[in-house]
Amino acid sequence: MCMPLIDGRLSETEKAKYWEDGYLFPIQAIPPEKARAWRSELEQIEHDWLDAGLPLPLNTYKRVNANCVMPLAHRIGADPAILDIVEGILGPDLLIYGVEFFIKEPHTKHKVSMHQDLTYWGLGAIDGLVTMWLALSPSTRASGCMEFVKGSHLNPILPHEDTFAADNLLSRGQEIKVDVASEDRAPIELMPGQISLHHGLTIHGSGPNASDDRRIGAVVRYVTPEIAQLVGEKDYAMLARGADRTGNFINFCPPTANFTPQSLALYDEIRSAQAKFLMKGTTNANGLYAEAR
């Protein structure tokens, strides 16, 4: 059953459950028809730009900082109804750390190995980051929905290993060096317009899509302005609500149209800077950040 919101915001009980479990779902953030409209807009962008001569593969732009080059990605991350919900966890000052589209085509083997989001981001083992996952198509067990490990956010950042596996959607194919029993995995089934929230340390992953439809998720990482990059020389974020009084991130503005020359140049700048910590310790020969350094 979907969690009922009070005036579009989380109740104290729901907030407590998030901090106890490390995740919260399902929450009806936007109407299903709005989610379907966003899906249609995304798929039109895919149709228009797949062979349009972009400097990088279209999938890279969808998966890394899409909010820098695609107005749709920014609109999703800055949607007031979604921000009202996230504010219940992080407070009134919210930065978008990144927006990406996780897409599994029907009857394919692509998966997301069990991992913690904060492993390579250079932000430390913090509470001030929330990942919001919005279903633009049904996310079910059959289509490869996410699976969370309850209470795992109470761990530190655990050891991971890189696989760079071709069927793994993560940037390094990273996988936690802990066996996670099937009975410890909670399936996070979501219908269009529903979201889940999870802590940056929550162990999670997802299996392949065995369904007849694309499994499309719009994922937004939110941080508070007090969070700081500890490994890289600089980092970037986009103000979504409230104010940034700390200056820990270089704030940048949303794009005015899809893939403008200005936004593509900024995208390269951000991708290069973030690759220095996201790919630290690897040869960076494969994956979404290949040769970005």
C-alpha cells in the first residue's frame, strides 16, 4: 500500500521509519499521468538525439549528470512535490548532486550489483545524502526492481570490488564484498509516479528485466549544503530549494535546451573533475567515466 502524505509531506512516523530502515517506499509523489508524460518526453529525446552526433554516447548523458544537459532531468529533480517529500528527511536547503536515468530494456540481463551509493563519491559516510528513485514505468520483481537491505545504512562504507562487467549498470560494476542472503533483500516495487527514498549507505541492487516493458527509473541524488567533497579538488551541485550558505559545491544553472554547446562544455568540465575521485584507484579504461580524466 502506498504511503499517504499529509499535505504532500512525510509524517513523523514515516520520517522515523526512514531513519530506522534506511529507506522508505512506496510514496505517491506525482500523478501517474505526469510520470507517463515524462517517460514520453524522455523517449522522444532518445529518438531525436541517439544519432545526432553528440560528443559522447547518449547513454552517458542519461546516466551521468543528466540535469546538466537535459531540462527534463532538472525539472524532475526540482519538482516541488518531490522536494516537499525529500525536505522531510534532509531539511529545507536542498542541492541536486545529480540526476540520472536507469533503464533496463525488456528481456535483457542488465543488473545493478549490491552496493552502497557513497562508496566512491568522496563525501564520506554521511547522513546528508538521499537518493530518490522515481518510477516512470512499472518497477516490479519481473522487471528488475531495486532490493534494499533493511538497517544496512547503520554500517560504515564497506569494502567493494570493481568488476566493470558488461551487464552491470554501475560506473565501475562495483559490488559489496559481503554475501547478502535472498531473505534479507526487500523488493521495492513501484508504479509510475511512485518513489522510494534511500540512505547513501543502504545496501541495494537489482536484477535483470524479464518483463515485456522497459524498466525506467529517474534517480535524483540530493545533498545538504553542509556536505563537502573530501577527496577531489572540487565538486558541483545545483540548488533545488532554500539556500546554499556554505559554498562547498560549485553551483551551476539548469540547461535552457537539450544539449546546448554551453551545457555540453560544462558537462565535460564536471565529468572530468568528478572522474578524479569516482574512478580513483582504477585504470579508468572502461565504464561511464572512461578517459574523462
